[in-house]
Amino acid sequence: MSGESDCTRTSPSAGSPSDTELLPDRPKYVCTLSPDLVTKAREELQEKPEWRLRDVQALRDMVCKDYPSLGTCLDDAFLLRFLRARKFDYDRALQLLVNYHTCRRTWPEVFSNLKPSAIKPVLESGFVTVLPHRDPQGRHVVCIRPDRWTPSHYPITENIRAIYLTLEKLIQSEETQVNGIVILADYKGVSLSKASHFGPFVAKKVIGILQDGFPIRIKAVNIINEPRIFKGIFAIIKPFLKEKIANRFFLHGCDLNSLHQNIPPVILPEEYGGSAGKLDISAWNELLLASEEDFLHDFSELVLPCDSSPHDLLVSGEADEKQCDESLRGMKPQLYYCY
């Protein structure tokens, strides 16, 4: 299903009957939010239930007018993710949607053949998982453990693919769309050689995706057990962070009491001073791997036509890569100094 044909069939300017008559196969949106979350979405995201479908149609019309060849899914539920992530600002939601596709276009090492079975070794290593219980604010906690990665086994892009698929699975939930997520990153045992794989070029792309190219609300990033080398890593990351996101980073060192002020022990595994038992990665791995067919279907609708040319790209090709390489040369002394 091409983006152009979708837009032709959904644009009011086509002079055709109603959407229901034109697109009988389009899933009808059914809200799954609890009354409390409906209220929260209204207060925090400017989402008004009585205007929700009108807002979705407005975004759909903008896509069809400005980006007829984007090749995006135009279902209500899918477009709602972008509206919620940008507090129902049509222009910002549209730009986020374009960025979402641009990211997928400009980094084939990450987005080619992107499916859970393709990143099974990363999942089995325990590099990324999701804790079984949400925090008191209803947010999932994504746990990332770089020490579980062995660079000689596969490149760093495989880790990024695993994180991306994890976020894609989480954002399917309307509860997560409203509440956002929390990240817990354990940097125990991260060495200089491992840190050197995460240079400015990779950092800029990853942060570009998380800040401007994916419809998810990251409410906090908790860093635990960070070695001195993390000062060098953060020096690479910080220039690309918006102030709002930078202020959501919390460095706890080895102080579990500090971590517990942000994430309650009742939902944390024993490894982090919690009472939720030992960290078990099997449940999340099974859930993600069982979603293979869903991802194959969803991503099949997100293929950009070869002749499409969305502007305002997040990555500007060779010139950007050269600039990042030059930045990396400048950052390496900082890494060695902190180490």
C-alpha cells in the first residue's frame, strides 16, 4: 500500500464519499485509556477526547498535502502516537512523523531487516530488557546494560536495533504514549575500548532518533555504576541533547539510595537493591519475539518510495559524517583523560 494511494483515498479534496466508505479495511480507533489517563492526557498533552479524531484527520490531511509520497501508515491509532508525543501541535507532530521516516531511510545498518528474530543474540545477552512492573507514575522502565555486549560478537548497531524494537513494542500501548518511559542504564564494567564504539556520529544519530525521530516521551534517564569513563561518554552526548532532556539525566554512581529516590525498590530487581526478585530477561524476550508478525506487518507500511524526498533531514549525509569524525578526534583525548 503506497503512501500516495492512501492519501488519494483519504484526502477530502478528492471529492469522494466518506472515509468509512473509502477505507473499510482501516481499523476503527477505540480508546483504551482509563478515565484517569484520559484526564492526564487532557491536562498534560492537550488531548481532548471530543476532538481527538478531528485532530487525527487534520494531521492525515497535512501528510497527504505536504508529503504525498511519504509512504506512512495513516491509521488513527498510528497517527495518534505522534500527536500525543508533540502535545497535539499539528506542525510539530508532522515534523516528528517525517523525521521518523527519515531516520529509517538514512541508517540502513539499523533499519534494514529490522525484526525481533534478527536481534535475538542481543536479547539473549540481556543488553536491553523491560522491567516487569511499571513505576508509580505508570511508566515502563527500560533497563540497558552495556557490559552485556561483547563488541567482537556483533557491531554496536545491533544494540541500537534492539533498543529501537523495544521502544516500538512499548509505544503500541496507549498507556505508554501518555505516561512515557524511564530508562535505567547500568554502566558497570564499561571499558575505554567499549566506550570508543559510541562516538559522536553514532551518538548524534541515536539522540536524533530519541529526541526528534520517535514518538515516545522519555521522562528520566537514570545512570547507575558509571565509571570515570562516563564523563567522556557524556561529553560526547551532551552537545546533542536539548536542555529539557539533559535535565532528566540522573547520575547515581554506586549509590542505590539515590537510585531509589527516582525508582522505588518495590519494582527494582535484587541487582539494584530492589525487592522484585532477580532480574529476569526471559519474559520480555518472549513477548518481543512473539511480536514478529506484527512488526513485519507494521513495518511493511513504512517503506519509503525510492523517489520520495522528505526535507529537513536529521542527517545530512557525508558532510555530517565528516564533521562527526572530526569531533570524535577531538573527543578521544577526553575519553583517555577520564579513563
